[in-house]
Amino acid sequence: MRQSTLFGSTLRDVPAEAEAASHRLLLRGGYIRQLAAGVYSYLPLGWRVLRRIERIVREELDRAGAQELLMPALQPAELWRQSGRYEAYGPELVRLRDRHDREFALGPTHEEVITSLVASEIGSYRKLPVTLYQIQTKFRDERRPRFGLLRGREFLMKDAYSFDLSEEGLERSYEAMRQAYNRILSRCGLAFKLVEADGGTIGDAGGTHEFIALASIGEDTVVSCESCDYAANLEQAQARDFPLAQTENFGTVADNDACPRCAEGKLRLTRGIEVGHVFRLGTKYSEALQARATDSSGEERTLLMGCYGIGLSRLLAAIAEQRHDERGLVWPQSLAPYHAHIIPVSAKNEVQRHIAEQLYDRLTDFGFEALLDDREERAGVKFNDSDLLGIPVRLVVGKEAEQGKVELVFRDGRGGGVYSTEEAVNRLQ
Ligand code: ATP
Ligand code: MG
Ligand code: MG
Ligand code: MG
């Protein structure tokens, strides 16, 4: 990609209300633009990162045996009435009417649709277990959309649903998803904690886990033990592990409190962003929407469900939140919009231009995606923009170009160096 033609430009200033670093940097870098509160366009750079996240998600879910499908965002209110959620969901549910005055909702999640689909498609144990997923735009009329992609009103989610005949089956499906999530988030280069959480309003079977990205801007609080594997979200810790009477701080868990699990370690409270959530749903939706199947002895059973969500657009912002410095973003290689940024220092220098073009072709030949800064800009402007965009590897074509050499610079500060163009290319392979 030639930067002179790249759609979307870098910005010096962003609106004062952009409080989160990820929000500011994604706006400044030309990754996203706001259309309305909590509603964003992904410009080509942002879309490339999002597609890389999607790809990792697909690879890991497919590997775990889940199957991808796509369900409608537009959902009849009738279906939501059957599950009892049309009223219960509250003002976060976007409701609308069609020209015949029939009521609809824009899906904030898809338990109703998937359960009715499975109810009509599966009648016997032979087709079970099954885990289905989609990557789709969700709508939630959040009370306080904020922090850019972290809390949007329209956002991209991967939601998966498992269907089993037995408790043991549900456990296996749940565990498979939990492991897939671990792998997805690790491949995305995220620092996260897996914590015990309560079910909120979706589940009735209890026992859910959240994947929390560690970040000071996060709206969630994680309580974890320094000595054992205890980690819970604050609500869960308070409600389940610290009944009022036992805490010294009038019901508030605090730093240095004793761990309720091992009693030896001290607790630490840290802020984080919920990026993923896995639930055991049990029969809440399959009961209401009559999703049943006969088992191997011919007996009819209500299916046991699990549901599993990752906010892909939120994950993108959470990674940006963790991986940046004062100059800009610092993408991991697995997610960067381009793998390498080629910068001829002087746009007017023929030799530099030639070598930069050669590098660009060589990298393209072996499938390395490069961004070539072919703009007629001062070197300082190019370097500042490059820092802001956060592409992990930079190939600077400057004075040494006369000797056929280029400088390799890593955005995260790892040691680079001056190499012949051949050697520089080899080092990237
Ligand atoms: P939160 O507690 O932050 O409101 P949630 O518990 O309501 O999130 P879930 O219903 O568990 O969210 O949805 C699954 C995932 O979808 C979340 O873990 C999160 O990554 C993502 N998500 C939820 N709401 C939003 C939002 N408004 N904007 C972006 N991503 C979201
Ligand atoms: Mg919510
Ligand atoms: Mg939550
Ligand atoms: Mg949740």
C-alpha cells in the first residue's frame, strides 16, 4: 500500500472528550471515525486490524470444532416475548416497527434466534453436541457510550452457542470455548485475567467466567490473590466470598484483605476491561423456546446451552489501551495493519526512492504486507506518523542507501540496526 493514496489521515488534535488513550490514538492514527455517540466507521487501517482479529478468532473456534453461521440482526419482538426478555432487557434493546406496525428489535445478543433455529433443525442426539458461532454487528443502546470502541452502541461481537444433551457434555463444550478464548487472547498479545463472574441477566445456571484485559481505564475491578489462583470480579467476590459481616471495610473488599480461598495470600484489586464472557446457560432458553432432542434411548430432553461472547471491536481498543507509548500505538505483529513500514527519508532522493520501491516489491513477493511512505513530506512528519500508526517494523531508507543499506527499527524499541537490503529482508522472513 502506498501511503500517498491511503484513505484517512493522521490528526494532530482530537476531541477533548476522548479520555481513553486507545480512543485518542485510534482517532489520531486514522483508524476510526465517529458517526454518532458510540457509533464508528472503521477506516482502512482500523478495518485491517479488525480483520486480523477476526481471522485469529475464526482459526481458534474452527479448531475447537465450532461452526460459523450468520444470523439476522433484525429480530421479531415475538421471539423476545417468548423468552421473556422483550420487556426485561430494558432500554438497552433497540426497538423498532416495520411499515405494518410489527415490532422488531436489533439484536444485542442472539440466544433467542439461535435457540429457535436449533429447535427447528435438531431433533436427535445424532446431531449433537454442536457449537455455532457468528461474527456480527450488535446493537445496544448503552446509557453511557464512552471510551470510543470500548463501549459502543453498535459494535462487533463474536458470539457462540453450544448445545448438549448432558451436564457433562455442557462442561466439555464450555471448557473447549474457555481454552479457545485463552488462545485467541494470547495470540492477540493481550495481558488478561480469567475471573469468576456472576451471570448477570443472561444465565440462570451460575458459574460464568470473564476474560478481563488489564487496563487502568477499565470499568471492571478484578480481585485476585497473590499466592493462589483465586480471581473474581468485584461483584462476585463481594456477593459470594465476602458476605457483609466478614469484611472489615463494611462490605468492601480491599487491597491486602486475606484471600478467601487459600487464606494465606493477600488480595490485589486491579482495573480491567471485560473483553470476553463465557456462560453456562443451562435450559433457560431451550425451555422457553422448546429446543429438545431425543437421546440414544429415545427419551426427549431439553438441550443444555452455553453462550460465549468476545467483543472484537472492544478487544481491538483494549489491545491499543495496553500497547502504546506517548508517541503512538505499538501493535503486535499478529494484528498490525501492515507488517512493515518503509520510509524513504528524502522524497526527492532518487536512490532512496528506488531502494524503497525495491524493498516494497521484495516484501510483497513473499507475502509480507508493507506500507510505503511515498508522500512528499519532511522526514520528521513521516517518522511521527509512523510512530503514531504503530507498525511493528520500520525500514528507513536514508543516507546509507548509497551503499545499498537500510536501517531496521522496531517500534517496541527492540534493537534494530543498519543492514544491506538483502539482509534486512531476510531478517523479516
Ligand atoms: P459490559 O459489562 O461491559 O456492559 P456485558 O457484560 O454487557 O459487557 P456481554 O453481554 O457479556 O457484555 O457481551 C459479550 C462481550 O461483548 C463482552 O464481554 C464485551 O467484550 C462485548 N461488549 C458488550 N457490550 C459492549 C459494548 N457496548 N461495546 C463494545 N463491546 C461490548
Ligand atoms: Mg453491558
Ligand atoms: Mg459485564
Ligand atoms: Mg458480560
